[in-house]
Amino acid sequence: MSAETTTESTASGNGSVIKISGLAKSFGSNEVLKDINLELHKEENLVILGKSGTGKSVTIKCIVGLLTQDKGNIKVFDKEVETLSEDDLKALRVRIGFLFQSGALYDSMTVRENLEFPLRRVLKISDKNEIDKRVEEILQGVGLPDAVDKMPSELSGGMRKRIGLARTMILKPEIMLYDEPTTGLDPITSKEISELIQSMKENYHVSSIIITHDIACAKITADRMLVMDSGRVIAEGSFDELEHSKDKLVNSFFK
């Protein structure tokens, strides 16, 4: 690991909500993660930067139990993910939001129905006034109050991403995991989504891991950054620290 690596968060002294030690994961002979160690601190945006295929997305899938690690330990809210029962894992996942690259909206449902679905299905809320209040509030939060009765097919790529984020945030998660949130978007829309991620932290006090190779997104959102390569964390620090790194691979992201 490079000289930029530190063991303490520069962003927060509020304790860890995620702690990963010695994480390793292989698919057959392909060793994707080799020895990952990281912490996410409360109310922090942690950006994980790396090229495609370096294990970034595998890491966050292990965090929520979508994949099981071969070695190592993952603690979320001081609970070891691997040892949780199915019911406890479901309860943990309610506290963690996961924004997929596609936004993962239901194309046959209106925006309103997409937002109502997790409230009814996951939180078992049946009171219409409570549901309407939450839908209105989160649409205001992502800047799309007038999209409530639109179909996903009527939305632009950036709007779909915003509604996807709204559907995740409507459950009021304590942790957000963003998987390449600006992929496929034009520079202006990418900037808007990056600023929205930052406002989610400020307005909802959420702790986030942001997987990206978009340096502009990282600059807007990162309190702290990790750089991954070949299944390992090779550098850690603030945006400014890594931007001025003497490590050629780390420095290549900033050119």
C-alpha cells in the first residue's frame, strides 16, 4: 500500500458503520479480492476508485451478503454479516440502500407506484396519508416532484437515476452503496447526480460507499478515497492527497 494510506478517517470521528478485515474472494481460479481492509465512518462519503475488474463491485456485494467471502471478516453496525440468520440479514438490508447502475425501476409502474412499492412491501405501511407524505418528501429531495405520475419510459437517464435513488432513500437507510452512479450519463447530468449524492449525506445523514471510476464524481462527493487495483487497496487519502500522489497508477486517474 502506498504512502498515502492512513488508518484513520480524515472525515469523521463518529465511529465505523462498516469494518472489513482481510477480505478475499475468488471465482474459480480468478482471485478477485486478495486482502481488502476498509472502514466506513458514520456520515462519511467513502469513494472507492478503480478500473473495471478490480473488485470494487464484488466488495459491496459481499457487504450486503449477495456474495459470500472466502476469507476475512465483514462487520456492519458491529454485526458479522456472514453469521447472520436469513431474517437478521433481511433486517440488516433494510438499513442499507443499494443504487444499481440501471436504477432498477419497474417499467410497468408509474413513479408513484415504484416509490410506494417498498413502503408497502418492506416497511408494511398501509396508511395512505403516510405513504403520500413520504413519496412527496423524497421526490422533493431528488428535485422531481412533478414526475410522480410519469412512467419510467418517459424519463431521461438522469431522471431515472434520481427516481432510483428516491426509491432507495424512501426507506430511510443508514448506509448507501452506490455502484457506478454516473455511468452512461452526460457530464452535466453526472455533475447533478454527484451533487445529489452529496445532498443525500447532508440532508439524511447517511453514510455512503461510492464505487466509481469517474474522477469528477469523486471530487464532488468524497470525504475520503480508496484506490483499488488487482484486488487490493493500494492507496487511501483525501482527493487532494491522491491527486498529488507520486504513485503512477494512482496519479493516472487524475489526468
